Amino acid sequence: MQNFSDDNLVKWLKLTQVKNGLGPARIKKILENFGGLDSLFNADNLELKSNSYFTTKILDNFKKIKEANEEPFYKIIDECKRNQITIIPMLDNLYPEKLKYIPSPPLTLFVKGNIELLNTGKKIAIVGARNASQKALEIAYNFGLELSNKNITIVSGGARGVDTKAHTGALESENKKTISVLGSGFFHYFPRENESLFDSIIRNNGLLISEHLPTFSGSRISYLQRNRITSGLSDAVFLVAAEKKGGGVVQARITHLQMKPLFCPKLDPDITPQDGLIDAVNKYGAISINSPNELISHIYNYKLKSLMI
């Protein structure tokens, strides 16, 4: 399915608001059984009840959201159009292939900028602690710059510290392409001090991504959940600095579960925090490296091994 009409976008947004177990896999099966959104929303109660993928709770919630006022959903679509935000449902052909196969893929992506980056080019995520040391920040910047100069798109989360430096390095390269995965909606950039960074990403042919409605202000959980998108979009993840408990270690675990190559710098007392890096190596098999070239070489070898299996 491609180029959703506004009417179908409303139906899709309504469907994604249904709770109690209506996840990506179940939605896909339901739509396959009914033959699409229009048929699903036009189905009578008997047809809905006869579908094995509708539990009683899901069905009750679906009926409520189906009958809900459509005006707020059309308002969301209009606000997105006015702000050059593209809405990409999971079933749209624009939806990135890599994300389709991760556990719990986002049902909807809201994107702004160079949409072609979703499905083209090599991508490496550079992520890490907000309170990283100066040496860690320099590594994030240098890797962002050098990898980007090799025509690799840098993916990160736009947070303070390592993320900001990775994006900045990419923006100061010849390639300039970088993707920032937000944990909030587009009307609530976080952190606020990085608004100019996000604007610069758009101006330089990069991309901003969120799985949330533009009005969503973010939450602790949403900032952790975006990690699955950051690594899911990428060919590999470079974790620069991380605490033992925090987003960095969560990203390492998710990267491992997604079976993506995970890297970190060689341990150095000047690279802090590093407790999370030690966990990344010992628990999740992170490979310690010294340079961007070494990272690229490992990825090449990793892919060769995958092809031989």
C-alpha cells in the first residue's frame, strides 16, 4: 500500500490507537483477513466477532475508536502538512525495510526532511551518554565526521553529549547526511537547546524521525523506546560512552537482540562513563575499535560471514 489518502490515514491513526494487544503483527493479519482498512472499518459486528485476531477487549476498544470523532485526526494530518511532516504507516511502501523486521516495529513514522535516507545508503548509529567526558565527545565528533565523509549516514538521537557531537561531525563533513530519531513529537523538540541542530539537519538534507504524534511532549519510556529505531535503521551501532544503568546499555542490549554489529572504543580512563561499555563488551559482544576504518572493516567481515551462513 502506498500514498495513503487522508481518509485512510484517519482510519490508520484510529486503528493504531486501539490498545490491549493490537500490535504490528496482529494489525497486519487483521488487515490481510479483511482486505484493507476500508473493508475493516465497514465490517459489521458479526464479521468483526468472527475474526480470530479480535479478542473481546480489542474488539470493544476498536468499536469505541471507530465511532470516535474524526475531526482531531484530520487536524493532525493538516498540521503535519503545514509543517512539512510526512506520515508513513507501517504498510506504506516508504516505510523502511530494515524496521519491518525488528521486534515491535513502530506502527507509524512521522518524518521531516530527506525521506530518501530511510531506504538508501549505509547507516551507522553513533550513540552514548549525555554526560560523556571530553575525550568521548571528541571520539563521537571525529567518527561522525570521518564516517560521513565516507558517504555513510550517521544516525543518532539528538540528545545532549555524544549524540549532539555525532550529528555535528556529520553536518561538518562533505556528505552532511544524518538522521536524528526523536523521543518526542515534532512540536516538542527535546532538548530545547538543540532546536538549531535539528533545523540544521533539515537544511542540510538530513532527516528527523519520530514515532509519536507531533503534539507528544516525550516521556522517560519514549526516550528509551526510540533506541530500537536508532539501531533498527542502522547497519551497525557505535556506543561511545555509557553508564551501567541508562540508555546506552539499553541500546547495547537492543542492538544485540536485533543481531546488529555493536562497537565501542578501546577502554581508556579518559573515556567516561565506561561501566556501560564494559557491560556492552562482556554481555553483548561489543567489539572494541580504534578508528572508523577499523569499524568499517569489521562490518564488511561481519556481512561476509552472514552470507556464508
